[in-house]
Amino acid sequence: MTGNKQYSFFEDVYDVVRLIPEGRVTSYGAVAAYLGAKMSSRMVGWAMNGAANVSPPVPAQRVVNRIGMLTGKHHFGEPYAMQKLLEAEGLTIENDKILNFQKAYWNPLEELAI
């Protein structure tokens, strides 16, 4: 542990995102709420922006906004990379939004409840 709170929070975010099953998605706010930082959804977004070079890999494509929009897609380099990754997992995307979002939604507060 480095003592750097931002680093620690980012690592906690990555740990949660690694648990999202293939073909499922969650929101920035759901990850923040699970980590006890309900008002930190933007910080979860910043963590996802830096996830490309993290090891073990973080499936950042599985984190979207609260209505299923691919708001982080510009951080994937190629304009449709995030969409292609999600479609390869069986999701359908139309106009940068996940169709049947509620069916694909994975809530860590429920799924990881002790």
C-alpha cells in the first residue's frame, strides 16, 4: 500500500470492475456506491480512463453511465472499440447505448453482497 488515497481508490475500482461478468455492465455510480463513495462516480470514470495500462487487465468497457450510454468510448482510441468489445460479449449497442440495459446491468451492491 502506497498511502496515496487516489491510488488506493483506483485499485479498489479495478478490483470491482474485474468482477463484472462477461456480457454484463455496471455504472460508474454503482461502483462508487459499492466502494462507499457514492458521490465519486467521476473518480471511477478517471480510474477507467487509466485502466488500459493496468495489470491484470481491467474490462473497462463494462462500465457505462447510469442509463447505459458509452460515455467513456473516446478513451478507447478507435471510435468504436468500446462498442466492439461489448458486442463481442453479446451485448447490442445502438446509437452509443446498450439495448436492454436493465437486463445486462450488474449491481455490485447486490451481486457482491456478503
